[in-house]
Amino acid sequence: MELPQWDGASRINIAFFGLRGDDGQGEGCPTCTDTIMVLTVDPVTKTAGMLSIPRDMWVNIPGAGYSRINTAWAIGENAKLPGGGPALAMQTVSQFIGVPIHYYVQVDFGTFVSFINLIGGIDVYIEERMVLDPLGEGPDHFVLKPGDYRHLTGPRALAYARCRHESQGCSGGDVGRAKRQQQVILAIRDKVLEPETFATLITQAPQLYAEFSSGIHTNMSLEDAIQLAVLAKDIRVDDIKRGVIDNTMAIPADTTINGVSANVLRPVPDLIRILRDEIFLPGGPLSPMAQDDAVTLMQSDMAKIRIVNNTYSADLELRTATLLNAQGMQVMEFGVPTGYASHTKVILYTSKLYALRYLKDLFGLESSQIVIQPDPVPTVDIEIRLGEDWVNKLSGGY
């Protein structure tokens, strides 16, 4: 599947899928998606939202007719369609809720557990008494008591996110599970955005991306993932809207699938659209500012710049500052040279992504020449370390 290119300004929608896999529960269909959640982020308004879709929702799967929405991935895989299961699942979700899906992310259970352990576990507020077992039936169960935050390791966080049976104290069935999964996502967000954890993850991002690549399946590039992570620091939890399509927006019904009787949920489109609009419409599918040119977007960031001249070309930093100031940037200071460099490097300390994209195009930077290094108390937003390549480009009229 071809990687899409995010412009850093448009609203972006990401579908998260959790495959059932061989979970030992005897439900079959290991490539059916037990979890379907759409995350939306608006870089301009600094808002986000999460919408969970029940796995039993009865929808029209493109090219396959009506079935449960959680079978789209399996149908795409089994039919060996272009893009396989991910492409058909994305298309099905997009058609159902009426918004474009730009990216998908599917995380294996083992990788989820490993990542939670990597960040030191998460803290989740428990609202009801639960008896959970991360390894299935057996002596390894644990009890979560209500009324306080509980620290969950990777295996326990997975058990909490997957629980849906009343016998375990997990109320609400699939709807209750979806709400708990959103709760886990926010808890991961809180832990990841802790200054020390965030700095470590960003610094080690390339190594972690390679290490977890076998268990994380996505069409999102590492560069876009890092940009989203930096953007997330500026989105307050109160500006993240949450919604679950529940039984008030769908009618339980009986049908047959491949000659076998099945319980499904038939959607009530008008009610689902109301919830969708509450989560997705602020700022629009495409934020108004995203339609502006790169200079206007860069100027809206009001980024503060430090320039370091790592070449033998005298006054290169002054000529560069004159150019950037004329374009609407704010060059605040000049840094001490760190040693001769053949290639320019840009270091981003904050979430000024429009300014970063402008500089990337201006200097003709490759991803390897961009370093994202969050600083909780930055004196500038971006540091530009000029290299010999900029001397040649500037003298040629760039």
C-alpha cells in the first residue's frame, strides 16, 4: 500500500484496528477486527477526537455486500485484494461514517504489552470491581477494586482493554469495552507525554520503530508519526472528544451470515451522523488554514529561530537571517558554531510544524537532516545549523 503524504495542516483521520487473532476463545476468524476506533486530529485548532465502532455493526462492505464491519479486514485478506485487509477495512470504515481515512494502525497484542512495559505501565481509574486474567482461565487472575487509579503493567492493561464479560465485572459488553479502550489510549497518552518519557521515545524513535515493526502494521511513515507525537503535546485532554456508537444508535437484529444465524447491530444513520459531526466537524475535514500557502502557514506559527553557521562562509548566518525575517520568521539569536558541516541540519524543540515544513522545503532537507528534540523550557522553537550545501544553494538563488 502506497504511503500517503500528510501536509501537516489538514485534519488527519487514523483508523486503529485490533485483530482477534488466535485468542483461545474459540470464536474463529483470527483476522476479524475486534477493535475498530477512528482517531481524528486537527493541527490548526489543536483538537482531537476518538470514535469507536462496534464490531457487530451491519454495514455494506465494498464489493462484498452486507456483513459485520469486523469482517472487512478478513475479506480483504482472503480475497487478496489490492492493499489486502487494511485497504478494505479503511474503505469500509470511511464509507460507513462518511469521513476519509488517511492512515491505519494495527498493533499485535504482544507488541502492545511490550510498549506498555517500555513506558513503565499506565495508570487507569477503575469504576467497577473486575476480576481479570491476562493469560485466560487459570490461577493468574487479579482483582481491580473501584474508586481509585490503578497501575497496570502491559499484560494487565491488555486484559483490562479486552474485557467485556459481565462475569468478570466488565459491564456494557462491546460498548463498555470500547469506552475502556479509549480510557487506555488516554492513559498511554498521559504517560508518553511525561517530559522524560517523551524525550526518550523521540530520541530512540528510529530504533523503536525498527524493533516494533514486526508487531505494528501501518501505512504511516516514521516522520509523520513523530510529527503527530509532537503535535499531541499541544492538545489538552479536555480538547479530545470521545464517542462510542452504542445501542441508542443501532438496533439489535437477527440475520444469517453464510447460512448461519447471527446477532448484528443495524445502524440508525441519522443518530450516528450527529455523533460523528460532534467529533469530526470542528475545523472541518480540511482546516481552513490548510488551504493557505506554505508561507502563510509558516507565519502563523510565529516560530523563534536560532541560526548556527557551521561553514567557512563569513556572514552566512546574517544573510540567512535576512532572508527568513523577510519571509515572516523571527530570527532571535545566533549560536556558537559546533564544527564544520557539509549538510544543513534543523532541530525542532517545540511543535512549530508549519515552520518546520517550510524550512524543509526551503533548504531541501532529507528526513535525516531533521531532528525532533522536545525541550520543556525552550529559548527558541527551531535551531538551524547551516552546512556547506546551503552556501551553494544560496549563491545559486535557492
